[in-house]
Amino acid sequence: MPKIQNEPVVAVLNKILEAELAGVVRYTHYSFLVFGFGRIPIVSWLRAQANESLAHATEAGEWITTLGAHPSLQIGRLLEGHKHDIADVLRESLEAEGEALRLYHELLKLVAGKNVALEEFARQKIHAEELHAAEVNKMLRKPGDIKAFSSAG
């Protein structure tokens, strides 16, 4: 089995770490902005997403140190549209999740067929991010709509 090249793998893992840490901040921040009758379940969901982002960041950081490198202390790009409508928050979330998904796919390309454990890590995170994006897509639909949400429409 060919070996991975540590430097590009660690670079992507650091981008993942930064993006997931931004997710912790973003979802926690969003949870403060929820008002109305649906507040309790939505706040709980947002805070669960923050906890999941922290778990993903922790795993990425552990992989970085496993590979003998130094984890980044930076944080990824924070989207803030200064809109407090739940749909706006979810659209921002969907955009950020798309970026995380892109990074996990990039990692998978670098490690596929070279490191089973890292490949499995990337695949598990792709699976989780795709399911998360699907849930957000469903949340953005109007009740009764069966078609997938599209930001273009």
C-alpha cells in the first residue's frame, strides 16, 4: 500500500480543524438568535450541531498530532449575514456545511488506498456532513413541499 504524503494531508486536516471550530462558534451563536414558539427544539438542535463540530475538530486535531504535526490555532471563516430569521441561519449553515464537505472530499482523495484509518475517518465525516445537509435542506422546505430546497429558487 503506498504511503500518504504527510504535508498535504496535514494541511487539509488543519483546514478541517479550522472549519469545524468555526462551526462550534457559528452554531452556538445561532442558538442565541432563536425566538418564538419553536425556540426550544431549534436551540437544542443548533447546540447539538455545535457539539458535533467540536467532536469533528477534536478528531481532526488528534489526526494531525498522530501524523507528527502541529494543529492550527486558527479558526475558519465565520459567515454572519446579520439576519436572525431561522431560514437565513439555515441557509448560512448549508453554505458552511458545503465547505466542510468539500474539505473532507479533498482529504479522501489524498488518503484513498494509502491509509485505511484516515480514509475511514474521511468517509465517516462525508457521510455525517451529507446527512446533515439533507436535514437542513428538509428544514428549509415549506410544509407540504416535497421538492428539495434550492437557493436559486
